[in-house]
Amino acid sequence: MLIKKVILGFKIIARLITHSNSSYSSIVEKVCLEQLEVKPDDRFIKWFLSNQYVNSKKLDEAQILLESLVSQGPVDRAAILLLSRIYFKSQQYKNVIEILDGYDELRDSDPHNYYLGYSFIELKKFGDAIKYLGKYVKHHPKDYVGFVRLGYAYYMKKMYGLSLEAYRKAEELNPAEQEIRKSIELCTDMLNGDQTLQ
């Protein structure tokens, strides 16, 4: 693998020298596409180019490459996680769930648990959202947005006490956010039995 990286690096540098008016990302893309013409199943080149596409915000191109890489097998953890991130950014929530839910190598500490939790919220599967967002906030306790999403999932499951706890933690992390204050008030009203909100 190291030799492949070095050779690719030399090819990119040589092209940059001879085509100084071209951008780095366009040079990388051209060199990698030429490599893929010679060897279409080159896993390293697909991986490298897909990362380049993500950095250049060419998510459709990255998705095509990564889906090809994943279907090639064996399953590559880094490719799965990057593909799930692309699906998430593209609001393809069913695909996020399909690729990550039940993925054996997804660790409790992976930030991708947020992608799963948020995707389940979008599909109105709040119990599943709670499962993954709970893992996420446990390992990323400084991210107030994770607590907001968790609070919302609890609220939708009518678990107002837990929702209130999550929103309070979010408020503690970001006291300036007015929407959190409104959510806290809503939970408090529900816990106090304000029937007009039901």
C-alpha cells in the first residue's frame, strides 16, 4: 500500500509541475481516473479519489465510487463510514440506516451513531433514534445538538422526564439557544399535566 501511495504521489507531483495552471483537485482527479482506466478495481485509487471528491463537495461522484468499492467486497470499515456520511449529507436517511444499522464494526464511540439517530428521527422511528443518540451523547458529551436530538426523540415517545433531562443538558452546553428553552418549557408543561398541549 505504501508503494502505491508513493507512486500516486509522484504522478500527481509530476502532473502539477507540467500543468501548473490546473488546480490540485483537478490534477488529482485526472491522475486517479487515468489509473482507474488501467485498473478499474483498484481499491486504493477508488478510496483516495472518493476522499478527494468529498473534500471538493462532489458527493455524487464520491457516492458512486464508494458504492462500487463497498460492493466489491470485502467490506472496508473506512469506506462504509465515509459512504454513510455522504448518504447523511445528501439526506438519504434510509441508506444511512441500511448501511449502518446492525453494522458489526460500528463502535459505541463512533460519531456515526449521530447519523443513525438523526436518520431514525427523520423516518419517525424514535425508539431506534434514542438507542443511537444515547450512545452518541455518552461518548460526545460536549455536543449540545446531540442532546437536542435525543430530547426530541424522547419527547416524541412521550418520555417527557428524559426529554427534559436531555434538553437541560443541551441548555447547559449552549445557554444562548432560545429553541432549547422553549423545548424545556414544553416538557415541563407536559410533566405538569398541561392537557392543552396534548
